[in-house]
Amino acid sequence: MKTLTTLTSVFLLGTALAQDYVPFHSPTKYKAVGGTEEKFFFAEETNIYNSTLEIKQYQEASDVLQAPDPNDMECGSYGDVNLATNNWLGRNIHYNQLLLELVMDNHLSFNFDLSLGDSAVFNTTNNTDYYLKYISKTQENILNFSDSVKAYAIVAYDAQGNAVTTSFSATPIRIAKHLGAVNFIDIQSFPNAAVEFEIVGQVNTTEGHLGSYAPTYDEVYPWEVGDTLQYKGTSSVASSQSSYYAVNTVTVTNRVETTDSVFISIYNDLYTYNSAGIVYNITYPPVIAFKKGEALTTYPSNYYEYMENYHVGEVEFENLIGNGMEMSDFIYGDYCDSCACFTAFELVNILFENYKYMAPFGQVHREKTNYDGALDVSAEAELIFARVGNNTFGNYHAANVNEATLIEVKLAPNPVTDFIHLSSNERMASVNIYNTTGALLQSKAINSQQSKLDVQRFNQGVYLIQITFDNGQQTTQRFVKQ
């Protein structure tokens, strides 16, 4: 009877099993050598049979539309669908921790039990034998982590024993003592193409978050007390053609840091606009708690989430472009290995989620769409204003239950050292400035759409500025005095 375990258990198998230079063990992100394409290693299921570690890889999406066989009980006919295709490392990975043998989809069999300079055949195709040759062992710094690395070459010979030239680099496969495979080949394209990948990030089971596998919670929640973010969201239900939009203002009220953890308290001012009118709510979500340096996500949380991609680079939202990170999840259903597709029922239930993160604001975009064949629901939220530390983005939107339109208010500079400038698309009647304990420090009549306030005498800290408009509406913003 097989025993189900997790990837984190690989390092707890006992001294009877080899624990060093295990090729694949922790969620890892790779990038094409000389290119930008990204690939992942993470397991859907991990089993231990005696000394052999068996891993079922998550599938990747196919861009080819195929119609399932209606006679197939597992994969019924629900129209054309994007079926899954094997991962770059294959669906099934077997690693014998005593023999040091790695078998991938019964296609390639690598023998890592080699002495320096020795080689062993790992594949034979079209009368050509491909050998794995142990070239060197060096100590290197990888992902800011010092590790011992074994490097291997791929050499080939024809049936007559003549050397065959390949397009691989000198050492396309490199296995590190703690990190595992830091360079590896795409087995799906082998031997027709020499595609190589190199490690760029890992959530290591013992060393923690290394490189750029995924955003950390520190990057997603860089917020301090007094920071304000505002999101405008839309939601629609396709079957009823109903829709609404909402504006949510997030205010950070407290941040506590311990040696290894962070706790952030926030409250939400939420205005929802729909055909029935305007609804206003104040909510106090649970405290955001996370470990410093912890990855936002490591690998799909269950069997139904089969693909997870991250894109690091230029991320665009509104008119701001900068270095950020984008994450997409495609959640289908249970995968049927025997028929190489998803089950018929699950093919109808598809969930797409997309998130964008950008320093220094954290989450700047979120999108979620659910297709279930009957009720398609779509929701999307975009950052429209942020004041995080000394960084600002967009214009603050003052919302009020008495008006369906949004009042725009701009406050600059923020932080401020001497004078702060206010501007709005609506006429402002007056402003009051308070400290965080609620004491009134300054009051001024404006009767204009613009104003200039002198705050030179204020001590350094966070202050509240309350703006009253001619129509009686009020809004409160925060500014930082340096």
C-alpha cells in the first residue's frame, strides 16, 4: 500500500535514504537560458515506495482546442476545450534515492551515481545514444545561497560509435546539494530541440524563500500606519446582465512587528453603486498576519488547481508602468491520467484569477472570473489611489452616499515639509486639520476648488485633514509631516 506524503517530508525520511543532491524536491521556478520563458516545478502528489520518491507533476495548459470523446466516461463532450499537456519535466517523476536514478515519464532515465569523468546512457533515439557525463563539482553562490554543485554534460554517439554534435551547452544539467536541479533540460522537446532552463527562485523546504519564486508577504503588504489605498471594482453576472461598481478605501490603523512576524490592522470604507442606489459600509477585516520573508504562495493548494504562472517585469495598471509581478491561476478540476484530460463535469467549472503586485504599493489589481456553464460571474478591482510611505499614485476619490458620482481630491505634496496644496473638481467650503488623537489643530474657510495650507509649525507625524464641500459632503484624508 502506498503512503501519501508531501514535499516537505522528503527531508524527513531518515538517514537510510540519500538526502543530498535530490534533483526535485521544493517548489522551484526556472527561466529559459538566454530567453524569458518561465517554467515551474511543483508536485500535485508525492508518494514514497520503499526507496523511490514518486511525484505527479501539475499539468500545463495546451493552446490546442480539442473535442473530448463523447464515448469516454471520464471526459464527456462539452464542446471544444483546452486540454492539458505534459509539463516540461513530464507528468510522472521517479527518483530512487538509493540508486540515485531519475526516471521522467519513462522517457529519460538519468543515472547520477557516477564518479567524476564517468558517463551513462540516459536515452536512445534514432540509433543515437545520449550520455550523461559527470564533469565537475564546485562550490557556488546560487540565489544568494552557497551550495555544492555537480555539473553534467550531454554527449551523443551514433551506432558506429562516432561522436554526434548536440546544441546543448557545456553543462546543461547541474544538481546542487541543497537546491536540487539548478539547470535542467526540457524533456518534452528532447532530442529534437536543445532547450535548457536555469533556476531563478525556490521556496526551499529548509532554507525558506530564495530568489524570485513568488512575491513575499512583505512585498504585498508594505503598509505602515497612516497609509491609504483606494480601489475601484466592478462586478457582473452574465446570465442576468446585472452589474455594479464599488470604491473601497483601505486605511492602515496599526502595524506590529516581532522578530519574525508582522501584524497589520486595517479598516475599509466601502461604497457600492448599483441600480438600487448606493450602499455604504465600514468593515474591519481580520488582522493581516504573516512571517517575514514568507512567499505569498508556494504551489497550488489542492488537486483542482493545475497551473500557476508568475510574470516578473513590467506590469501596467492605469498610466503607471514599473517593475512588478503578475500571478495567474487557472483552476479546473481533477485530472484523469488514464485519458489524459480533465473530467467532463470539471471542464465546465473553470475559475480564472489574476493578481498584479507592484512595489511599493503591494496589490494593484485583482481579477476573478468563474465559468460554470450557467452562471458566469466576473469581478475586477484596480488601484486608483495610493499613499504608501513617501510614495503616491493617482488621485483620491471622495465618495458619498448622497451622490452617485465621485468627487476627486488631490493633496500634494505628501509627505509635506511646509505648504500643502488641495485641489478638487468640486468647490470646497472649509478644511479642518486634526492630529491622530482627534484634537483640532487648524481650521480654514476656502470657498474654492483650490487651497494652500501652511503646516510648517506642525511636528513630524501623521495628521488628518477633513474637507467639507459646498453641498455638505465631507471626506477625510491623511498626510505626513516631515
